[in-house]
Amino acid sequence: MKLYLLRDYKNNEITLGRLFNPVDNFQVHTLELPWKDNAKNISCIPRGEYVVELDYYHRGKYPAYEIGTSYRTEIKIHIGNYTKDVKGCIAIGIERDVPKQMIKQSRKAYDKFMEYTNGEERFMLEIIEI
């Protein structure tokens, strides 16, 4: 399986996008930190193609997928609504609110995402930007 993350809004505080599969119309919104030269805990990761593996989000105490990079660790796809909830990770939501710089219904999006991935051990993720 391959999913895409299309980053389509960014400013100095936030990066928003959509995590989707064009084959079957699966989609959730994403929230990330802004680009800050890939610095640990304060930046989103670079665009590119990544292997994503099922892991565990220790801070939240639930299963979460980890994005494999050669330069940073613990980059998870997890529940969160604001940039304060992510440290380089990707939070997912059902809706996004650009003026409030947040995503909404994150737990619902997480449940939808986990049901969609159906326990897959790994998948490919391509991050692209407009």
C-alpha cells in the first residue's frame, strides 16, 4: 500500500495537508510543524518517500505508525489538534481550521486511519508539497 501526504498550506507556525490514497478516496487532514531545516522536535520532515511501520506511541500509550528516516527517530502519525501536540510528528484530523491553526476530531481520524490500515505492518508514504 502507498499513501500520499500533500502539504497544501504552510506559514511560520504550522503546516497543513491531507493524507490520502487516490485509489479508494481515503483521506484525513494532517497537521505538522513548519519547516525549520529538519531540526529535531521543531520541524516537519523533508518531502520525499518513506517506509512507515507499525509501532507504539509511548507518550499517548497506543499503537501508531512510525515514519522511517535516516536522520531522525520517533516520527509518528498520531492524535493531536495543535502544533503543541507534535514534536516533528504528524497529527491527523477529520477537519481543519486554518484561522485557528488546528485540526479537529483527531481521535476520530486516528480510528479511521487505523481501521483503514487494518494492522498493516508497513506501507510507503510519499510527502509532496504544493
